[in-house]
Amino acid sequence: MQFPILSFIVFTPIVSGLLIFLIPADRKTEARVAALAAGLLALLLSIWAYFSYDVAAGGYQFVEQYTWLPMLGISYHVGLDGMNAPLVLLTGIVMFTGVLISWGVDDRPREFFGFLFILATGVFGVFVALDLFMLFFFYEIAVFPMYLLISIWGWKVTREYAAMKLTLYLFIGSVVALVGALAMYFVSGLGTFDMIALEQAGFSPEFQRLVFPFVFFGFAVLGGIFPFHNWSPDGHVAAPTAVSMFHAGVLMKLGAFAALRVGIMLLPEGAKAHMWWIILLTLVNVVYGAFIASVQSDFKYVIGFSSVSHMGLVAMGFATLNKAGMLGAGIQMFSHGVMTALFFAVVGMVYDQAHTREIPNLGGFRKAMPLVAVAFIVGGLVSMGMPGFSGFVAEFPIFMGLWGTYPWIAIAAAISIVVTASYIIRIIGNVFFGKLPDAFEGHIRDVNALDKVALVFLSAVLIIVGVYPSIMVPMVESGVTYILRLLGGA
Amino acid sequence: MTTETLLWLLPLPPVLAFFLIILFTYRSKSFSHTIAVGAALLSFFGTMVVFFRAVQVSHLGDHPFATSIPWFPTGSTWFNVGMLVDPLTAVTLFFVAWTVLMIFIYSVGYHNFGQPQGDHDRAGLPPHGATVQDAHGRKHRVPSVEPMYSRFFAFIGLFAFGMYLLVLSDNLLTLFVGWEIMGLCSYLLIGFWYGKPSARAAMIKAFLTTRVGDVFMLLGIVYLYSMTGTLNFREIMHNPETLNMLAGTPSYIAGLSAAGLIGILLFIGTIGKSAQWPLHVWLPDAMEGPTPVSAMIHAAAMVSAGVYMVIRMYPIMSAGMDVGHGLTPPMLFMAIIGAFTALFAATIAVAQNDIKRVLAYSTISQLGYMIAALGIGGFVAAAFHLVTHAFFKALLFLGSGSVIHGMEHGVHHTGDHHIDPQDMTHMGGLRKKMPVTFWTFLIGGLALAGFPLVTAGFWSKDEILADSWAHAPLVFIVLALAALLTAFYTMRQITMTFLGEPRSKEAGHAVESKWTMTLPLVILAFFAITFGWLGIPEGFPLIGGIVPNWIHEFVGGTLLEHPPALGFSWVPLLTSLVVSLGGLALGYYVYRGVRSDEKDPVEGALGASLYRLLKNKYYFDELYQAIFITPAYWLAETFTSLWMDQKVIDGILHWFAYISGVIGNFLRNAIDKPIINGSGDMVSEGAKKAGGSLKTIQTGRVQQYMILALVSLAVFGAFFFYLVKMR
């Protein structure tokens, strides 16, 4: 039997999270060191899995299947393919860097890391699940700790409201999706939740068209699709830094990925029938999010709405249902995840020093924290889609795919590129350049070494994928080829 | 070393210099500039080797130097990237290498290397000067060294890398990469003195305006790629089948072929990058950067890149242009925009008093010439003017920087800091104080004005005028008018700056710049004259054919079909002579005796209101503020953010919350409490007792809870296992 690497990846966080709970509450440093060790382990495991995936062979690899509740057709079934391998790697990266930059959390760090790791298990689980029931199971594991993390460690002003809003949106979304999933389970008559089996269930087109919106929108709420996006900026802003990184970096991908995995892959005919208007909604996401981001005065809200805009591009890429678009969307999930984790890390670092996030009150931070400024500029270039950074590798195929199906939408979506440039440039200019306000003179210290490691690591990933796209493109491509086969295309 | 290997190495030294400086040597000014200038020299020598090898190849257009490697996979094939040197690349490389090297050397002097640290200088602001004591104990104000000296050399290194990459690319994608790198560097360098609010505004404006063009260009690239499956220049441009296919396929817009739409989209990228109307507004503001940057942006690299790209894409622009069919839509579009911009910008330049702004508008105008030339089919003429313009405009910008330096000396001497060292009304008589700057600036100015027979500008402009006379007389008239204005404002500038008597004390105390600044001027002046002699038409009276028309032979070979040489005609030649000499003479006579307190004679001639209109650049900045920026903010702020997002979407949510609150209260107060509670109290009483006895295990210690949880997990696990076994 081969080494069950996926199970190790999925359960490392929760086991280490529970072990961290066993450390006495006043031993804060021990809790942090344990968390860092676990984060590093998860990162190494995910890197290992990513690079040992055999692209040439394609398909699902490292598959593990154990029956769990056979009378209901539920099994523990996980596997890695070209689509979810980058996301597993992303989760490892965000988890590791999230621990690094959370070193300064002083309020019950033990519980903080414990809940964060339970969340991580949920995320890993959703990405690798090949069983519909398991997918839901992990999905709820991922959503629940979020509520605690935001309402206990969040920003005092809005944390109650944001945590409640987020939880309600996501649970309602998952209930709606569950209705669709149960319909699939019963109608298929196969008596199994196994998605590989359900892919071949041969649902009638009428059924697919009926059920698809439930499944797709139920999950896409978590991907921040318009008009169900409003939980996300509020949630991002209220959450503590590491949680924002998880939240925008990984959790939103959960929604987009599940909408793809369950919606598009299990109900391809439904996807084809509904895509024309879904793409319009995603267009609203892309342009509308960018516009709102451009007028926010709170640094963190700008990044929050930029996530709405960029996740719109992901959904848009999927909605093209062609190779280029889906390929771009797959890479965009990874690229945006790393980029936005970097952004939120930077926001947190600036806030820790300035104790305000109002952009007009900031300025001149480049001098006190040069590396933070450079990291933000790298992230900014990614989000503008500059060639040589991962954002371009992602956005170029999305626009290619879009141009092939709906050229006018491609032109309209391109507006967002300019608007994105405008708000990124505005932040760089007003927060990092310009004059340091007198009140901050002498009070702004540079970030610590762990923060620097996190920033350099995240920036390096964005540049590596941008300069050497072959590290990711063929892998995602193999995943897309599989999906296109389900869609009946080439 | 083979030429192919050399091609890969050419762009590398400047980018290595960038990393070396920011990582290691930024503390040492002399190390940093040595690395940067050394890198520019390496690229320069490499380029010269490639250039002279390229010149010796017969039919280089058909057998270019080319090399490529796979970069990223696209399905069954790989996207290849590589380097290509065909005749167009070769001549572009030639001027890029020279001008870039000159700008690097000049920057050493421009940023006052070797001068003391300033008294109050801060990073992000231009140096204000230092006080030194001489041997007699007297204090002098002298220029001080730039506080961010090393950073400057790092940034222009990256800039040069972008340009080399763009020119050497064999495909549109890496060209776009270089294009964007330069956009980024221009942003960083225009805002180099970021302590000045005007510089910050200018950097943002430049970046965003060019970005608008970039978006369309990107769509053009996407469209081209989705049609042909390749972005390689050779595969598209040297392939009649591909070109015919593009010209024959209808696009999404009625009446426009795919080639037409791609051409127009790509050209919009150039409108942004090369500052053509209506996206010209960023370029004059870009003067906020240090002067070597202005020369880099305006002559050597960035704006030239825009024109280079459309010249490169000319086969697509002209695809479907059969003989007798007239111009294709993209060409017509280019001819109109180019000719209009040429005249439009020239009129603004007439009324500017800032020495660099005059040059900025003249750049816009001259780029318009190239675009117009390309629009009417003058492929070679456009390329020719691109090269000569790069030489004389780099010369003029560097010369103006030298003048500003001289004036700053004067300002330090008098101590009157209200005098703007860039304002030409304070200058005059500088020819005696700054002879080298004067003579080289004069050569550059005459080249710009198209002074007959001697200067390079004459030959390239004459070629454009001849082409337009043959193909589009209307364009010819507009360009001739613009040429008249060009000669006039050039002479106005030279007269106000150098001739006559000093109009301020500062001008009287100006001094000549150091050799690091004047040497580049001399070298560029050499090319501003001689390069034109390579393109004298064979049919030119008396001197035609003495020097073969090498430009036409060589650059024309880039295209699939060598463009035919134009027959000689007297009309454009005489027009060209009249407008350039007439404009120069007029400029001299009008401005030779103007004193600083006098009204600008142009104002008298045009009337105050028209003069104000020109002076304020036709109010385009204000117009854009009113029709684009303000509405965009309204849309984002009032409509989208406040109304839609917070009122409508959140409003619905809050309304639901409110309604469920109402329902909940109703259920609780009207049903739950009176009806259910009554019967439930009995149950709760029982539960209370049970709770009381279970309370003892609630110790409040998480470790115990955890053990309890693990134990119950084990029990339940065993139970489920039993259930499964039973089955």
C-alpha cells in the first residue's frame, strides 16, 4: 500500500490542533512553536504531494477509499488531480505563512491556533474529497471555526455583526447546495455519494437544468458571487490577520472549487444551459467589485472588495466552459490566494503599527518598513495582471477563453484592469510613499524576522509562477482536460 | 560567440545591474553608477556587434537572426519565446543602444556626482544645494548630490532592460512584457521625487493613462492569438496565408475584418504609450521626473516603443490593402489620429514657457508624424523618422537638462529661489555661458525644425512629406502646417534661451555643465546630423545617389514585399524648404529682442483668449476630470458602494433580519411563553435536577474536557464499529 499522503495532509492540522489544546493555556510560546511545526509539516506534505503528482499520467492520483457508512453509500474517498493539487499547495502555503505572521497574537494563542488548524483540515478535506457527503462534512468543519475566530479575535467594532453575517450566508448557501446534492443522490438511484460514480449517473438534461442553480449558487456564495458577496468584505475586515488570509486566500476558493466540482462536473448539461446569465453576474462581480474597491478609504476594505473582483474572474473563467478560460480560472485561484494572503498580511502589519487603516491618515511607510512596501508592490503587480507575475499567467487565458465565447464581455471585463490599477496605485502612493504623518514619526517599527520570511515566501511564489509558468500550467491543464471530457467537449 | 547566443545576453546586463544595486551596492554611489554605466556599455558593445553582423547579411529580412525556447505549454504545443533581429530591429537597436548609453553617462553629471551632501536634502525631493567654505572662509552655495542617487541608476537599469527586451522580442507577448516593465519604470521614475505632490500626481496619471491603452492592446493580443494560435512575428507577418485569412475573416464589428479590429486594438495601445491624442495628457506632466528620465521616456525608450510596435505590426495594419483599394480602416484611423496629433500638439507647444514642456509637446507632435506616415503606407519613412527623432530629441532633452543645471547654478549664486530654472522667460544669452550646450542644442533644434540638407530631421521629415503628398494630399497639408509651427516654436525656444542678452541675473551667472553631461550632447549631435545622410532619396536633385539610400534598402527588406521607392517630386521638397526656413526665420525675428517683462508676442498676435486656450492645452485636463474622473468616482462611490451595495443588498439582508426578529418575538411572546412554557415547565424542572447532579463533572478545565471528549469519541466509535460489523 502506498503512503496515504492525502490523509496525512488532511488530518495533520486537526490532530495538531487538538494536541495544541492539550498544552496549558499559559505556555503561549510552546503553543506557537507547536503551531509553527505543524504548519511547516503541512506545507512540506503539500509541496511533496504537489511535486509528486504525475502530470503526464493525469487523472486522480494518491486515491484512498475506505467505506464509512456503506448503508448510505458514504465512503472516505480522496484523490488529487490537476485542479485541486495547486489548491492543496495553496492551503499549505497560507497555513504556514498565517502561523508565521500570527506570532504576535497574545490573546489565547493556544485556542487561536487550535481553531485555525481545525479550519485548515476542513479546507484540505474539501479540496481532496471525492465523496459528496465528505465534501459537505469538511465544508461545515471549515465554516464553523470561522465564526469563533472572527467573533473572539476579530476587530472589536464589527466582529459580532460580520461573524454572524458570514455564518448565516455560508450556512444558508450550504443548505441550498445540500438540497441539490440530496436530489442528485436520490435521483441517480445508485445509492452512493461517490462523485466519480455520480459523474457517470447520466442525469436527464431537464433534471440537470433544474438542480444546477441550487448547487452552483449554494457554493458560489462562498466564492463571493454577486449579489451574494456582501458577507465577504465585512468578514475580511473583521477577521484577525491570519484569518483574513485564510478567509480570502483559501476559503473563497473553497466555494469556487465546490461550485466547479459539484455543479459543473456533476451537472454539465445544467452548466451549459445556465452559463450565459451566470457569466453576466460574474461580470458584475469583476467590474463592480473593482469600482467599490477604488473608493473605500479603509485599507482592508479595499483589499476585501478586490477579492470580490478577482474571484469574479475565477467564476468567469469557469463559466466560459472552454479550455483557456477554465485553465486561467484554475491558476487564478492559486494566484489570487497567494496574492491576497500577501495583501492581508501587509494590511495587518501596517495596522499593527499605525492602529488605523484609514488610507488618508497613512503615508510614508516605505521608509520604516521597506520590505513590506516591496511585498505589497509585488502583490499589486500580480493583481494588475503584469506579465512576469502569476496574475498574468492566470488572467491572460481567462481573457482568451472569454474572447472566444463572449468578446463583448471580455471588453467590459477589461475595464476592471484599469480600475484595479487605479486603486492599487492609489494605495502604494498614499500608504507607502508620500509623507509620514507627524503623529507616526518615530513610532513606526519594522516588522520582525518571521513576518519577513512570510512576505518573501509569498512574493517568491507569485514571481516563480509568473516567470516559470510551466510549474503549474500543465498540471491545471490536465485537470481541465478531464472536466472538458465530462462536458462532452474535446 | 554566435550571434544567437549574443541576442539572449543583450538585455541582461541592465537588469543584473538593477538587482546588484538594490541588493548590494545601494550605499555606495560610485559603485552603483559604475555598475549601471558598465552594464549599459556591455549591452552597447553587444548591440554594435549584432548590428554590424546584421548589416553584412544580404536579405536579412528573409534570413533574420532568430532563436527561441519553449516558455509555457498550451495544450498540444508550447508557447515559444525568443529573440529576433531583422532589419527593423537592427536599426531600432542601434539608436536604443546609443541613446541609452548616453543617458546613463549624462545621469552621473546630472545628479551632481562628486558634489557634497545637501544641507537639508531629503530622499524624495530634488537636491536643494549645499553650503561649502572655500580656503578664504567664504561660504558658497553649490549644487548638492541627489540623495537617492543609487536608486536612480537601479531604476533606469530596469527601464533599459524593458526596452531591450521589447525590441529584441520575436513575439507580441514578450514585447508586451517589456512594454509593461517600461510602464512600471516610468511610473517609478516620473515619481522619483515623490516628495513633490505634483510628481505623485504625474506618476499616477502617466501609469493609468497608458494603462487604458494597454487594456485594448491586451485585447488585441488575445484576439490575434485566438485567431492564429501564435504571437510570433515571423509566423504572422511573413505568412501571406495568415494575413489573408485575417483580412478575409469578418470581425465582431460589421464592416471590419479581423485584421482591421486587431490592428485598431493594438494601435490604441500605441495611442496610450506614444501619447497620441486623446491619451496625450500624461506626457507633458511626465516632465516632473529628472531630465534623464524625460530623455529616456521621450526619446530613447517608452514613446518610441509605441511607434516601434505599430511599425512592427504594419503587415496586419495593412492586410487587405490591395492596389487601388485605398487605405485599410486601421491605417485610415492612424493617418487621422497621427496627422491631427502632429498639428494639435504643435499649436500647444507654441504657447509654453517651460523649456521641457515645449519639448514634450514637440515629442507628441513628432510621434504624430510617424503615426501619420505609417497610416498612409510610409513604412520606411516612419522607421527612419523614429530613429532620427530619437537622436535629436534625446539631444534636446539632455541639452535642456544642461540648461536647467546652468540656471540652477545661477539660482544658487543669487539665492533667489523664486526663479524657476525651467522658465524660458528668465533665460537668454546663455550661448556665451554654455557654448557646448548651445551649439549642440542648436543642432538638435535645427534637426527638429528640419533645417534643409544638413540635418537628419530634414531627410526623415522630407520622406514623410513626400509619401503623404503621393498618397494623401490632405494629410500632407496638415503635416506641412505642423512643420511650419515646429520650426517656429523651435526657434522661439532657441532665441529665448540662448540668444540675445540675459533676462535675469540668474541667467547671467549660469555656467557650462561638466564633461559627463556635455560629452553625450556632442555624440548625439553627431548622429542628429549624419544619420540622415543614410536615407537621401536616389532621385534627389544634385546630391541624390552619392550616398546610397541605405535606409530604404535595408529597412524596406523587413516586409514581405519590398516597398517601391518613391519618385521625386518638387512640391514636397519646396514646401519642406519653405516651412522650415520660414518658421525658423519667423521665430528668430519675433523673439530676438523680447524682454522678460514683455508680453509674449504670440499672445499679441493670437489674441488673449486663443493664447490662453493654447497655454492651457485646450483644457484637456479639466475636460477629462469632468467627463471621466468625476463620473467614475460618482459611479463607484455614490451608486455602487453606497446605494447598491449598502442600501439595496445589505438593506434586503437587514430587512430579513428585522422580519425574522419580529416573527421570533411574536412566536416567543404570543405562543411560546403562555402556551408552551406552561406545559414545558414541568420538563424543565426535571432537566434542572438532572443538570444539578451532572454539574460535578464541570470543572472548567479544558484538559479534562478533552479527555472526556476523547473517551466519548472512543465509546461512540466502538458503537459504530459494532453497528457496521452487525450488518
